[in-house]
Amino acid sequence: MQRRPLLVPLAVAVLSTASVPVASAGQGGPAVTTRDAVHAATRVTTTPAPGVTLTSLTYGHRDADDVWTVQVNLPRLPDGPLAGAALALGPRETARRVAGALRTAGFTPRVEEVTTPAYADRRAGVLGWTVRTGRYADEAGATALVERLKAAGFTARTRYTAQDGTDDEAPQRVHVLRVDLAAFGGRLEAEHGPALKGTEKLTELIGATGAVAGINGQWFYNSAPGGLYVKDGKLLGSATQGRAGIRLEGGGRSLAVDTFTARVTVTAGGETAEVDGVNRLPGEVWNCGGVGGDLPTERPQHDLKCTDPGELVRFTPEWGVPPTGAGAEAVLDAGGRVTAVHSTRGAAVPPGGSTLQAIGDSAAWLLRTARVGATLTFDEKVRDGAGRQVALGPDTTILQVGPSLVRAGRVAVNAVADGVVREGADQSFTYDWTVRANPRSMIGRDAEGRLLLVVADGRRPGVSEGLSIDGAARLMRALGAREALNLDGGGSSVLATAAGGIVNRPSDATGERSLGTGLLLLPR
């Protein structure tokens, strides 16, 4: 990146003061809230350990509106080709054009408006329009229609309408681990396995640590955690500037949901420069939200890879084997003294020390300023959403995931600031990831200070449809959360106990997925 004056980026979450929203009435019946559904749920409760209860909730039901249908993709440009079209939704005029082409080809389309609820930083409104055709009792009929549409020159996929994310009466299976840490006597800790570079299954982490139970944690990219990761007061992962996260103190006895930024600088040869990342591949900024000219944006954009051809990235021993490649690096001992300077990258990290890798114009800067025998000085500061510096003590853990779900007892989803509402005209990601129902994992704290570790199964038509992000927030509020955060979800969603194994039904066809980090409930 181009070196420039250092600025401290701050992000302040905007909190909603709205009460828990009410779902739309279905089939002409009375409106049903998430709180109503949870209250009426069938419950099965066990006690994995003193102070720890595991409750599986089953609620909701199928109705006549739950059918298989087919979504016909829209082109990126209003007059673009229909073959190979990529968008799940788009402008109304584009949707009408595709619908007209479908009618001409002998199909019966529906143009449907897709809306979003009010988030803490975005008003409710229209997200776009999608085109659908066909209604079937099973997926086979919809799949056959997809093949006919493809033969006619359209791009299409099946959809199950109960997974549109708008029906609080849809079937759900939710698993809630509620933990009174005072009665349990243990702690909640983040774990990442033998090295940050590499993934492990939750059940493997539970077995290796002797944990009573656990839940999946952060996103992971290039087989390593993504986002700010502070463990036992040590900064192990770069911040996605301004995204939400949880700060744990006292082994989870204190849990706070906030937004976080981090600023890391290095001083070498009398010059100070921004360190773009900690323990991640140089040049690849997953979820964006970086510093120093990243493209296409420096604002958070979930699951989007931004790039920067000129970065400084620090590697600590926790990473494992650093990446190799062109550029430069300085090898530092535990005191920050330079023991070697290389014009390529990939040296092992010394015990207790670190390496500072550089690519692009940053490589020239490092080769010019770092000298064997000199000491490089690093400065690390983490700030919360109000701009206050966060003290990183030996008992501090921060996991940046997001978005926030509940703040101060109210639904408060920071969807835009967290990047789960995408920038630009293409809102297909927002529709599929944020608005539609998916498996979700969540963490929270209730009014009594008890921890809530929650997984909602999804992608199981007629059994458990999953939740939208707004639905996940309302679920956590209905479960009594005063603070709550969304964790990694989809195929990563997993809750397990040492005694019973995996509690939920992971949505990947292969079952339990390997993870970047997990949150584990450890005994004394």
C-alpha cells in the first residue's frame, strides 16, 4: 500500500430502540411473534453439567404456502443476456423484462418484491425484485422445471418458500445451552487448535481440551480465523474495522457485544508505518474492512475478498508455518530485535518472536528500514465502538464475528456497518445470506448473567428451515438475551457436548465441518 499519515479509524454502532417485531399473519390467522413461538415450543432439556442446561426446542409448522418453486436469475445489465444471468434479484424493470421473456417461452412467471426489515442502521425497505415460476409439493418437480428453463436459455435454481426468512411460523429446531458460570465453576474460552493456520472439528477441540460443551466461533478463510481475534490478551488476528464482536472477561463471566477497530504500527529505522494485518495471507483482506487503500473498499463487506498489493503483515508463533513468496521479511526475536532480513518470504517464526512480511511497495520500505541487530517496536491498540481503547489483559478474549443481534435488551442488528448488507446494485448476497433463512449460531447473555450458546438448524425443508439475521436477533431476544452476537453459520453451525456429541444437525452433506475457532465451556 502507499504509505501515508496514520489515522485512527473509529466505528460507532447505531442502536435500534424498536421493540421485537411481529411476524406477518399467515393464512389469514392471527399474527405470531417469535416470543409466542418459543413459548409454545416442545422442549427437551438435559443437564450436561451442574449449572449447564441444554434445551432443544421444536416449533412452527408447514402450511399451504410452503412449496418448492424456481427462481430465474436476472442479468447484471437491464438489457444483458439471459443465458448465464447471475443475479438472484434486481431492479423491477429488469425483473419485468425477464418475466416477459419467460411468458414468450411458454412459462408462467411471478415478479415478487423482496423487502428487508428495519435494521439498527438501515430503514425497512425494498431490496429488489425476483422472478419465480412454478409451485410444487416436492423438489423433484422444481428440479425438472429448472432443466426445462435451462434448455430454453434461462439460468435458474430451486427455492423452498418456507426458507424466504419471513415466516415466524415456519418449522424450526433450536438448541439452547444456558450456562450459569457461578454454579458451573468453569469458564468459556476461545480455542483454535494447534495452530491458527489449520482447521479442526468442534468435537476434536472438545476432546483435546476436556471441555464440557462448545459451539463454533469465527469465520475462517484460507484455513485460518478471519477478523479480530484476541486470546488471553494477545492480538492474534487482524480487525475487520468496525465489525461487531464479543469481549469476554473472567472466563465469560463478563460478556459485552460491541464494535471493534484495531491499529497496529511498527517503528523501524526511525520511521513508523501501519501494519495491515496480523496472521493472515498478505494481500488478501477477507471481509474487507482493512486499512491503507484496499480495493474495492475499506468498509466491511462480509464474505468479499478485498486486495492490497503492498502490505505489511505480522506473524506470531500461533500461526504455524508462514506463507512463502516474493517480497521481503524481517525475523524478530522475543524482544523485537532483528535477527535476519530476507528479500523473500517464508522464514519460520522464532519461539516467542515474530516475523514481519512485506509485499509490493512495503517490501522496499522494510528492506530500507530494518537492519540486523536493530529493534523494531510494535504498537497495538484495540478500540470499541465509542473510540475507547480496550485494555488487553491476560483474561481478555475478543472474537469479531457479527453482526450484533441484541444490545441492551433490544434487537439491534448493525447490518450495513457490519457489511452483511452489501454495497452496490447487486444485492444477491444480502438476499441469500442476510434476508433468507439459513442455519445460524449465536452467543448471548441473559438478564441473570447466564451465557446463551444457541444453534438453529436450517436447510431441512419441513423440519427446520433456519432463520434470517433479523429472525436470529428476535429469537435471541425471545430467549431472554440482553446482549447477543451472530457467530459463523451455515454449514459451520454446530453445538456439541462431551457426553452426547453433536446436538444439532449440521447442514453440510458431509456432516460436521472443520472450523477456524470454537468457543468451549471448560471445567475448572
